[in-house]
Amino acid sequence: MVPRLSPGSFFGRKQTAREIGGVRMAEWIYSPSYSIPSHSHETAYFGLVLQGTYTEDYGRKTRYCKPATLLYHPSDEVHSEVHDEITVRVLSIELPSQWYEQVPENAAALRSPADFQSGDTVLLASRLYREFKNPDSYSPLAVQGIMLELLASTCRRSEGRLESQVPGWLKRAKEIIRDTHSDGFSLHDIAREAGVHPVHLSRTFRQHYRCTVGEYVRRLRTEEACRALSNSPHSLAEIAISLGYSDQSHFTTAFKRQTGMPPARYRRQCRVQR
């Protein structure tokens, strides 16, 4: 039987917890290579990844989580996690039932999982984290306002996505990208292999996968970089060249943009945690 966690209960070690403006928030720390078994939560919540990377399985889907990823978990959603070889920190933002009373009844988006890698939704969660870290007498009012904006932003972005099944040609295109992203394949090459126009590929890819083809390729390269930094004895310059970057400086800039930290720091943390 899959465990169902009560409000305020999460795996990992609780670092700090506060309830501000009726919103319960807590910062959780997970050891390197931590695995969380399948479970669900009685209360819906957002999770803002502050540090580290991990893979999460939910339903029949999988998503890669990195710093600045915002996850939305509806109540009773079953999910599990496998963390990479680095400490993970996550801010949990729970949704008491009374918050749903302020959302339109047809807001089906809050009954389905969602994740955001950028945009206003992530920025709003980051503002909540700042209030959480440095609360003052005005924080309850600020948190309530930000929370309402966060719910509205989640509903708008989620309900704006196509609900139909991913077409077979798009799945094929995604496989091609995964297999050839380091070989210099162009968007036109991928579109030709999939049998569609490049513009149609770009538009449909973004609608279904919530990122552009370029952003997806950068995500794949970042995953490869994380694995190389954790396990490879090669220098940063050698790793940069092997991943297709022009030089170490380009690699450092791109990696920091994706993960929030430079590759040298990521590697040091991996080694310290072993």
C-alpha cells in the first residue's frame, strides 16, 4: 500500500518551518543519492528546488528537477524520487483546503501535476522563499497576495496547454533529439526526419513539453554535464569540449544559467558529499 503523508510530513530532514499568512512552508534537506519511495500527500503542495538535481516519477511520466524548478503536486498524487550525488534542498509550500475556495470551480489545473522551469510562476515562488527566509510584520499580507498570484499563474499556464495525447511524430522527434543533440543536428534535420515543417515542430514541441527545442537540448546537455562532473576525472575544460561547448568559459556560463551554480562548485559539492 502506498503511504499517504499527513499535512506537514515529508521525507528528508526539516531545516526550517514557518506558517505565514495561513501558508505552511518548510525547507527540507536530502542526503546525496537519496531515494524516496512511491507515496502521496493528503495536502496539495508546491515544491521549489533550491539546490541539487533529481529525477521524479509520477504516474507514467518522469521529470528532471534542478534548481529553480517549481513542481505542483495535487493531493493524493503518487510520486517517487531518485536524487543525484549531491545534497538536495527543497522548499515545500502546502495548500490548506481554504485556499481552494478562492479558486474558480472549473480550475481543473489544480487537479493535475505541473512543473515550471522559468517564467512568472517560478519568480512568484522565489518571492515566497524570500518572505520565508526573512519574515517581518508585513509578511503575512505579502504571502497571501503572492500565494493568490501563484495559484492564478499555475492555472493559466497549465490550462493553456494542450490536453490531447502527444502525437506519434512528436514522440519520434523527441527521441531523435535525445539521440542526436550532441551531433549538431539542426531543427530542419529533425523536422525532416519527423515528417513535419520546422515551424510546426517548434510550436507543437513547446505546447506539449513546456519548453523550446533549444531549451530541451540545453537541459539534456546539463544532465550530461552533471553526470560528468560527478563521475569523470577529467578537467572542466576537457568536459566542456566533450559536451560540445566552445570552451570552458562558455560551459561555465551555460551550466550556471541552468543550475544556479558554476560547474566547479557543483563538482566540489559532489566530492564533499561522498
